[in-house]
Amino acid sequence: MPSLSRTAVLSNYELLTLIFGDFLPWDPTRLARDEVVQGRKQLRDLAITCKAFKDPALAKLWTYLDSLLPLALVLPDLRVWNNGYPTTQKPVSISPHAYVLIAKLLEGQALFPGLRKVVLQAECDPATELAILPLIFPPSVETAEIYGEGFSKPMFANYCLPFLMTQFKCTLKHLSLKNDKQDVDPAVVDAIVQLTCLESLDLQLPQSNRIKPEYLMEIGKAFQKLTSLKLDVHFPSHRVSETSPHQNHDLDTSGLFPALKSLHVVSRSESQICACIPAYLVEKITSLVLMLTEPIQTTDFFASTMISLSKMRSLKKLEVFGGSTTRVAHWNAMLPLLQQLPLEEFKLDVFQSTSWTASLESLVDGAVTFRGQTSKNTTAIQPLQALTLPSSLKNSFITLDCLSTLAEEAIGLEYLAISLKPEGRSSGRKAIADLLFAWKTLKRSSCPLKRLAVSQFGSDVVFSAQEYDDLAQLLDLMFPQLTSIRPYDGEKTQPYWNKHWWFIERLRKMYKRCRLNQLTSH
């Protein structure tokens, strides 16, 4: 690595913190105890490797503590009463007058002079929470995330945010504003336009009907250094005047978002692409979310959507989210999205289905298998790298037979999240043994899958010791490059993981080590 590139990486605190998150996530409670210990040891080793690694590694290491012992070792005057401490504590209200006194004692100095990131949850009454902003925003802050109902109040939009933006218009690099329940004053946008050094912006304001289309153009002109943009901003009835520059395809956009590399947009207009998305940004969209409430009752449900999606030449990731009333009668309606777009990642999350097993399996076959076969003969469409399917559907799931076919034919797939029915299509548990015999004797996998997220269909399934062992061997043979099996997000406490899959994953890792040791010994 050239010296300039090396220096750029080693001096980037945010980048190093993100990388070190692979050793120990911000919330390690979803990991097994031995994995938490191993992650902490690795962070310790990183902290003493070099000066550049010290601060980001220690920050990650101290984020989560499940014991007071580390604090007791570094704070010799710490006293522990009754050999215990409360795990939860009621929030304490602090009068704004206390902040005034603190500011007076500091004599203009910052309360946290080395602070780099601030996450602020503004409550319904922002008077108390927002009074501390001038104290906790020193010039060293590079990242700010602000969310909650309070930031829709006039005090925040007309006083607090403009003050902060004026103070840090040359230093703040990353800003996130999120409020999905209330309308937000347009003064918020007026304030953030001052941040000329901003590199990433996340605006999730779906209920803010007072923000005008012209504001997005002002942002595009002001943020010449912006490389990442997330937009969930909408206008009344999701419509914009045809005479508005917002929809002018011939508009000179050379000066709008010149450095933009990543654009994530949310569309909330059912199967139509939301008109709130500016025409001058369509070709720059790299990630799109389609929010649906209507049922998918026909196979051509996304026909009009495909016309718009085909114009998004930079699109790499597509997410389809359904609400509580979104019923899926035809899974095949998704196939054009998967077979005709050059996607790298596809995520589907719906809550209800009127179809049965074969329909969801046909979606997997028609997507992963079809793309894998066409990629061998043409460069027009490349195979998926990540596929996420719903975890909560009661009558749609993936069997081991389908997973076995995927392991044979999928090319390029590195991440897969599925709801699995371990028994397979055959009755009884003979299916696992039959598949294992086939993979041991007839098949050799080249599937590149590295990460697998599993949500098991039927939490009352009971495995024998032999079935645990067979399933672990089968997964290792089908996916030889697999590094981890995890539960779906937020499902670590579910019975299917606590009772079965953590142990299956442990056995799989054991078989993988044995297999690799045998390969190196020959």
C-alpha cells in the first residue's frame, strides 16, 4: 500500500471503528460468551499494535460492559456497595439551570473536548435536552445523529439547529436527521445547507410535507464534497408539478452532487416509483427501498416499476418492504426484479402470504439459479451477492432440498438469509441423511456463501443427537467457505436458536476445522 494511502486509512478514526466492529459489534449481547471474550482479546491486541489503532479499538472495547471489574482495575478509588450494581436505572431529569452553571465554570471550554460523535434523542419537550447542545458539541465533533419527536419543535428548527450548524459548518462531516412521525419545519433544511464540508447526509423525514422540491437542489449545489446521501423525503400526495425543475430531465445537473458515490432512496408510492425522487438523481441511485401496503395479487404487479428501475443504471441494492396488510399471492411477481436488473443485493420483507412452499422456492430457483446460469454465458447480468427473504411467514419457507440446489447452482452468492424447514420435502428425518449421503459421495460444492442467517420454520421441531450431527456436516459440505451462521436480527432469544441452531453452528465449525486440517495434511 502506498504511504499516502496507508496514512489516509490509519488516520481515519471512523473507518477504523467500522472495521473493528467486525471483531466486536456495538451490542455484543447477541453473541455467545466465548465469542465476546475472543472479540475483546482481539480488540486488546489491536489497541497495543500501533498508535493509530489505540483510540478506535479502546472505544469499541469499552462500549459494552457486563461487569464492573474492568472499571475497578482502572479506577482504584471506585467503591462497590453490597458487591453489586443496578443493571437498569430510571432516567434522571436535570434542570437547564445546571447546564448554565456548568458552562459558567468551564469559561467557554468544551465539556467533552475530544468528542467525535453525538447521538441525540430529542423528546417531546426539547427545552431540557436541547439546552446542553452548546456544551456537548465541541469543534472535534465530526458525526451527529439527531432523532425523536422534539426536533420537530420550532425551538429546535429555528434556534438550536441553526446555532449548531453555524458553529460547525466547517468541521461536521456526517449528519443524520430522523423523524418518521411529525412534520419538520423547512428551517431545518435551511440550516443544514451551511454545512459545506459535509461528506454524508441521512434525511429520514417521510412526514415532512412542507419541504419543497427546490430544497433538494439547494442541497445539491451546497454539498460539493458529499459522497453519501440517504433520502426519505416526500411531498403532498407524492406528486410534483411537471413544470418543476425537480422533474426536468433536460436540466443541467453538472453542479449538483458532483462527488456523490452512494445514493439510498425510499419510494412510498406502491408499485409506482415515487415522484418525490428528483429526475436528476434517478441515474445516481445505488440503493432503493419500495414501501408497499397494497396486496401483490398479479404476476405483473411490478410491470410499471420495471420501466422506471431500468433507468437506474447505478442501482445495486433493492429492498421490498410490505406492511401488515400486504399479502403476497404471487411470489413470481418478484422475478422480473431479480432476473432483469443487475442487482448485487435483494431484500424482501413481507408479513403475510397466501401462497405455499413451492412459490417461495420457485422465487429462489428463478432468481439465484437463473442468474447463475446466465452469468456463465453473458456479462449482461451478474449473480446476486446477497439475498434476504422473509423470516416470519408461517406458510412460506425454504426446505433443505431447495438449499441443496442453491448450493449446487448459485454463483457469487456470499450472504443468504432464509426461513428454513429442516425436514425437507420428504416425510420424516430421512431427508437429512439422504442429502448428507449425496453430498459425501456424489457432490463437491464450489458455492462461495460466507454468511448464513437462519430463521427456523416451526419452533417445536425436536432434533436427535444424530440429526444435529448430520445437519452440521451437511451445511459444511454444501457451503465450505461459510464463516458464520447467525439468527435473524432480533431473534437470538427465539427457541429455534437457543435450543438448536447455536449447537448446530458449533458442530459445523468443528467439522470445518477438521476438513481444513485434513486438506493441509495431504
